Amino acid sequence: MRLHVPIQLRWSDLDAYGHVNNASVLKLLEEARVFAFWVDGGLDDPNASEWPTAVIDMSLETRTKLVISRQEIEYLDQMPYLRRPIDVEMWIGHLGGASLDVYYEIKSPFEERGADGEVAPQTVYVKAATTLVLIDAETDRPRRMVPHERQAWEPYLEPPLTFRRRS
């Protein structure tokens, strides 16, 4: 199963060439990741998030930091400014002891209509992967995933993306 996180582009995401800048793509991935994985009201608040994957407390009192240890991005098409939110499709390609690999495809909005009025297939602009490590905030050392985190994320476990590689 995959998550679909709608993210609104900002005019400032564009570069001089009129498409979304590569540095802005990193911010879009971050925004989708925070939306999908972090609870904004504390883990005890049953109304904190409607997302079943949001199990990391992002309050100042958090006991867990979620840090990036690796990222890979492949640009497939130029992403223009779009008024409708883009679709950041996400899934987990690997759950380790203290880490997880999140995969993304940044796509055009659902149900974009072509010039003929027909529903156009979604354009995939970007493929990406992020390795996240769970860090104990007190010791600043990696910590093992706890059962409720693994249970929340396992339904989104799918095969990882493959990237083109040039030698």
C-alpha cells in the first residue's frame, strides 16, 4: 500500500528556467515525510493525526529524532509550477532495526486534463529514496524501532525503486 501526500507548490520553488529547482525538490520530499510520519499533537493525543503512519512525536519534548543518513534523487521530467497540489506517492522499501528506507515518486496532480479534455495519465517528475535513522534524543545514538512504529509502517512496505545508473 502507498501513501499519497498532496503538496502545494510555491512560486518560490521555481528557478530561472521556469521549473521546480532541485533544492526545492528536497524541501518537497521533507514536507511530505513530515506530514506522513510525524505526530503534531503528541503520541497520547488520539486526534493528533489522521495518518496511521504518523507515529514519531515532533514536539519539543520528543524522545526520538528522525535523521537522514542518505538520499538519492533521479529527475525524470521538468516539473512546472502547478496550481493544484502535486501528488507525492510514498512507501517504505525497507524496515531495519533502527532505520527505514522511504521511496517517493513526485507526480502531477490526480485527474489533470489534457488539451482535449481527457484525463491525462500522471507524469512522474522525480523518483527518490531517503534512509532515515531513529535517534534517541537523550543519548544521541540510534535506537531500535519499537513495535507500534513497525506495526504502523509495515502495511506500506513494498519493493524498493530502482534507479538508472550510468558508469
